[in-house]
Amino acid sequence: MVDRWEMLGALSDPTRQAVLTLIRRRPSTVGEIASRMPVSRPAVSQHLQVLKSAGLVEEERRGTRHYFRLNPKSFAELRAHIDSMWRDALTAFSEFANKEATDHGKRNARTRSTERPRGRSR
């Protein structure tokens, strides 16, 4: 299994994001990807190697051509990790909000019990 933080780091680069967008549609060669990007073919190769090292893309050789495609298993693992972080954050927020509501209710109850009754004065 590849390190999730390495995956997130690989995703942080805008050029790599653009490469992933292109190969999301269909497997492509370095030349096909480079022809649709404002960077050189060697730069595309370097970005693909980073994505491959992070486990986000797979390489398939067909004769002399190398096709790159998304690695669905790695993206599924990354999504599960992000979903669990999101659930943890929502749980922590819910617990905080409930505690604040309880504390606020207690403060209001104390304030009401120490106030003088409001009525007509004699």
C-alpha cells in the first residue's frame, strides 16, 4: 500500500491534476498527454513518474508504447481515508456543539435562578 500522504502530495501540483484529468477519460501515452498540455514531453514523463510512484496511475506497455491510466484501487483507498477524516471532523464538531449547547443551557438556568423576580414593586 502506498502512503496516503504521498498520494495527497502528488495531487497538490496543478500540472499533475491536469494530467489526471486527461487520463481519467481514457488511457493515454506520454506523447498524447503532452500534446494537450502546455508543458514538454519530458516534464509530462516526470509528472507521470511522481503519480506512478504515489500509486495514483498505472502504466501498461503495448509494444513500444506506454499507456498511463488511473489506478482505481488507490483512488478508492484515498477516498476512504478522506471520508474517515471528514467523519472524524464532523463528529468532533457535533460533540463540541452539543457541549456548548449544554453549557449554554446551564449558564442560562443559573442566571434565571439568581435573578430577582420581576414583578410589580410595592
